[in-house]
Amino acid sequence: MIPHHQAIGQLGEGIASTYLLANNYEIIEKNWRYKKSEIDIIASKNNKLHFVEVKTRTSEAFGRPEDSIDSAKMNNLKKGAEAYLLLHPEWTRIQFDVVAVTLHGSREPEIFFIEDVFF
């Protein structure tokens, strides 16, 4: 049995993947790892590679999901992206995105898609 926070994270990543697919993204990788870096979703759309960080919360008691993404997390994402691009140099256009998912029990999850995050 996986810990509760991991189950919530997996649920959020599934919701984010469904959202991206519904918006014409192609999912290339999920939970891609390189050393200590992990990229939740690597997707493509319109010949651009998207490195997507997914954050999921079950409430906003401790802030919105996107508020938990700090500079250390973004630097980790950047390092992972650099490693991925070394293995896949055919990608010349890239972008960093965030999908924030808030779960509301039996109601539809709230999805906030932040495109082209600059850090």
C-alpha cells in the first residue's frame, strides 16, 4: 500500500495527464527520472516540448498547490530538463508549465494550468 500523499500525487498526475490530452498535448513521459531530478510529465504540442510540474492538494488550508513550487523545485526541474535534452537533442523549442490540481471530495477537481513558467 502506498502512502496517502503519494496516492494523492498519483491521482493529481492522472488528472493532469487527462487535462493535457484533452487539450491536444501528447504525453511522452511520466515520472521521468535522472539522478535526483524527476519530471512529472513530459509532453509535446505544436513541435514544442513541455516539462510539466504537477502539484496536488486536497484543500487550500495550507495554500494553493502552485504556491508550494519554490525555486529549489524549479531548479531541480531545470536540471532534469537539461538531462532529458542531452538525450533528445532533436527538441529545440521547450517550455516549463505547471498543472495545479485541487481535489474537492466528490466534486470535480479544480485545475489551474500555468503555461510558460519563467524562473
